[in-house]
Amino acid sequence: MSRAVKATVKDDIRQLTGAERSAVLLLSLGEEHSSQLWKMMDEEEVKEVSQVMSNLGSVSASVVEKLMVEFVSQMSGTGSLMGSYESTERLISRFMPQDKVVQIMEEIRGPAGRTMWDKLANVNETVLANYLKNEYPQTVSVVLSKIKPEHAARVLGALPEEFALEVVQRMLRMESVQKDILDKVEKTLRVEFMSNLARTAKRDSHEHMAEIFNNFDRQTESRFITALEERSRDSAERIKALMFTFEDLGKLDPGSIQTLLRHVEKDKLALALKGATDSLRDIFFSNMSERAGKILREDMEAMGPVRLKDVDEAQMRMVNVAKDLANKGEIMIANKQGEDELVY
């Protein structure tokens, strides 16, 4: 069957896929000229074009000629070519499934580099360490064995000491890594790390600024919002809509509130609620046992007057804990537009 397919003469340029057109052009250029183009492809591109080329079969001379003419006319039609992110996305969307297009474009948005390991070399060591510290030491040892020693050293230095020592020991005992394991690690990095990194890189600047404003104390936040409203009311409104504040904790469902309570220190909780509205206090107390609520009320009364700065810090602590829990998928945070969830 495969021989019969190979024997088929392709005589209609419209029937050729993008990979087939590339294969025909490379074959037409010959070994000497096409070798430079092969060198510019990454491993996946080489595999794809090679696979197509090996099953291409016969291509009529007229198709080769039409393909060459089409290629040259596209190159010279405007005298120049303009490549951009948007034009690239539009082009590959014409012959690839949308989910694949999204994956490729997210990789392009991410760090520069032809291979995954080249890309990792351009990722800040702190960013990389924050991701790797949640992986298995064996996985981390594989990753660090594939990047440059100076970069690996900086990543190790940014990891928790005990964890870093475990990784070092794994690296010392490591033998050659099997290809299927390496492929699995590479795929995980691409799907879980690089895609998230790319999405973070393309975030709206207002989202980033909202997180900064979230970490202001109450007086500083009010001062900046007021000043920004005078210069750009639209920006101020967008930032306020994106901010997640202590008052927004009242929108959590009962299960999320109870989870949050288990992760906040009791003294911080008492201090934060000391400066909360009566309605927000009631929400938290209603999600505690009667005994726990009574103890918390007594602790709050025993505090006496407290500094506003300390209250702000305690409330900020609770907000940050809530965001961390939401990021881990342990609680759900409803946004201000009433949608189901915000992912931080």
C-alpha cells in the first residue's frame, strides 16, 4: 500500500499541504543549497518535513514550476516582507488546529530559544527556581543537567537548601537519561511552565498594577488612586475593578472561607477582623464553631486599641493567603463582574 501511495504523481499545487510545499522546495534546491535551510529548523520541524518528504512520492514538473513561481512572486510582490506576531498567527491559523496555534504562539511569546533548553537559559533563575521547587528532585536534576553550569548554579542557589542538596545528590548519581523521560520532562516544561510564563508576560499592565496597589497600605492606596483619577480616570477605574481587597473576602463561599481560616494565623486573623466592618466580621464568625468564635472575640477585645498600619498588614496577609490558595485551586475567588473565578 505504501509503495502505491508513493507512486502517485502529485499534479495539483492546490492539493499540497504547507509541509509538502516545504518538502518540494527543499528537494528542488538540492543538497548544497537546502542544507542551510535545514540548519535553521528546529528538531520538530526537521521531523515533520522529513516525514512528509519520505512519503511525498512523485511530483510533476509543472507543480514544481508553479510552486517556484508562486514562492518567488510572494517574495517579490511587494518588494519586501513584514513579519509580525499577528501576521504569523493569522498565517499558521490557516493550516493548523486552533489549540496547536495557541500553543505555538505562547511558546513564541515566551523566552527566546529554538529548543526548550535554549529557552530555559533565558529564564530568570528566581522564576525558574520558584517553579522547580514544587517538582520532584529527580525531575529538577534532569532539568539542571541540560542547562549551562553557570545558570544551573544560580538556580540551585535560589532553591531551598535541603531541596537543593537533594537535587545535587541526584545529579551526582545520574547516568544517561532515557529519551522517553527527557521527552516527558520537556513536554511538562512546555505545557505547565512556558505556557504560564508566556501568559504572564502578555498580561495587561493594569493587572500588574492592581497587584501592586493591593500591597499598598490603605493611606498609600487612597493617595495613588486619587492622584491617578485626576490624570486618567479610565486607568484608575480599571485598576480598582481588578484589585482584590480584604472586603472581597466576604464574597467567598463558606467552604473557601473555612479553608482560608485554617491557613491564617490566629493573631493575624484577630488583628485583621479588628478593623473589618460588622457585616464582614459576621461572615467569618458564621463559618467558625461557637467555641472558636467566642475565643476570637475575646482575643480581639483583649487587644484594646490597635494601630491602623498593623491592621492593614494583617488584612493584606489574609488577602495574599487567599490568592495563594486560589492559585493552588484550593479555594474559589469570585471576581467583581460576577464570574465564577479569578486565576492569579
